Amino acid sequence: MFSIQQSRRILTRGNVSILQTQFRLLSSTVTETNSKLISNKIGNGMTLHSKDNSDKTDRTVVVITGWLWSKTSQLKPYVNYYAGHGMDVLTIAVSPKHILIPDQGLKQMEDVISAATDLNPKNVIFHQFSTGGYLYGQLLRAISGEKSASGKSKEHYKQFHNAIKGQIFDSPPDMRGIAYGISKGFKGNKFVEFFVENILKLYLQIVHNYAGVEHRASSNMFHNNIVNAPALWFYSKSDFIAPWQDCKKVIDTWKTR
């Protein structure tokens, strides 16, 4: 049975609703540490952050996929929180190519799996912001064997799949929010926002039967998540990029599993 069903309580704080799950941090995360945080870029937009005295024998790796155009410095509060509890953190820089060119997103997430696997983690937690939800769908496609940019099989990813112990999603938009979401990266210039949004809408119409097929496949995989691990959701009723009704729809689907 899908583990999100263990907790059905919705808490409301202002206009933010939180789906509260029985999310338990494992033994290596209990004690806070003030040792030095070391950050190393490891290629393809990924940065590994770890404390110099973190437990390498019982390792928990947290993968943080930021929102579109997010910077490592903007993700630092989350990195510090997880690293401060003894976990290694892998952050990913998301660019428009990962969304508009699906194979780029698929390759990125397979590179994430490879980088995380190299750390030999006992446990993996995913913390996905905004468009990170779409990329998580691409990751699910890879570990399910549906599609792989590297040609690797479902069996190849089995150990990694089993290591995923938690999933956190912060306002993941469905595919209809792509154009609007990317255009908001040009905030401050309404004309440019309007122009970019409409150009992207036209582009998505043109590639509806090409890249659009991949977008819908990722969305479908996300809606039918095969990872049997607790999930925590954050969404806002004032968010126009990730409508709360879309988030609630996915949550309700997951609850029935």
C-alpha cells in the first residue's frame, strides 16, 4: 500500500496547505553538527555539499532540485538544514532546456542518479521545488524502465529505487504551467514576460506531437508515482503557476494506492 496513505491530515497555515506524512529522518540525521560544510561542483549543474565529519558508512543523501533558474545560494538554507543533520546534499541547477527539451531533462536526472549512487547511500530523499516535479517524473521514467537516455535498464536502477525513503514536493506545476512559469523568470519586464509566454505557448503547440509526448509521459509517470515512500507536499492557493487543484489531484491519486 502506498505509504502516503498512512497520514491524511491537511494542515492549513494562511493560504498554504501541507500534506503531513509520517516522514521519519533516519538515525544518521538525529544529531546536529557544526562542522565545516564543503561544497564541490561535480558537473552538469550539480553541486555536492557535505560536512567533513558526516557519517559515510550509514549515508543519507538528499537531492534538492531547485526551481527554474534558482541559484545554489538561494538553496543554501535547505542545504544547511539537511547538512546540519548529518546528510550529504546534492543540488541541481534547473534551466529551460531541461523542460523544453525532454531528453535533456531525462539525461540530467540519470546523471543525478549516477552521482548519488557513487556516494553509496543507504537512504535517498528527494526535495523538489516547482519544475523539479517534472524532472522527478523523468527520473521515474528512468527507474521504471520506461525510457532511458543512457540505455540503462530498470534492473540497473533497482538498488537506487529501493533506497528512496522520502519525497518532498513544493508547488510542482503540471505541464500546462510551462510557458507561464518560464516567462516569470523575466520578472520586472511585463512586455518580455508576455512575449516569452506567448512564444513558448506557440512552441509547445508546434511540438505537441513530439516533445509534447515526452512532457505528457513525464506527467503521467508523476501522477502514477511508483516510489513507495512517504511524501510531503507544500502548495499555495494563491499560486498561479502550480494551481492548488492540480496538486490536490495528484495527492488524492496517491492516497488511493
